[in-house]
Amino acid sequence: MRIKPEEVSNIIRSEIENYSRTLDMVETGTVIEIGDGIARVYGLDKAMAGELLEFENGLMGMSLNLEED
């Protein structure tokens, strides 16, 4: 069996055209302090350790410490 590049290209093109991206904004927090690449954020009560967070400017971060204070 031989793989034809045209078939692969058509499959990839079809997948890209039919891709639908959905985003659900669940919770918004407030940045209290930023320093050395670390942001302290208040108000993300439902955030889980290791969860990917997106900041207002599009920068991505990961939640690591889930202290209440």
C-alpha cells in the first residue's frame, strides 16, 4: 500500500476547514502582584493545580500554588 501525498493533503485540509474552536470563560481573577515571572492572582476559586490560565494580554500561565490567602 502506498501513501499518496495528495490524499494526506486533502485529509489535513478537510480537518482544518471543519475545525471548530470553542472557548468557555468560566472565571476571572485579579492580578495582585507580578515579579520574576510569577503572578499572584486573586479570585480564581475554581482553579486547579496545573491548570492553564490565560491573562488579558494573551499571555499564558500555569496555576501552581492554590493557597487561600
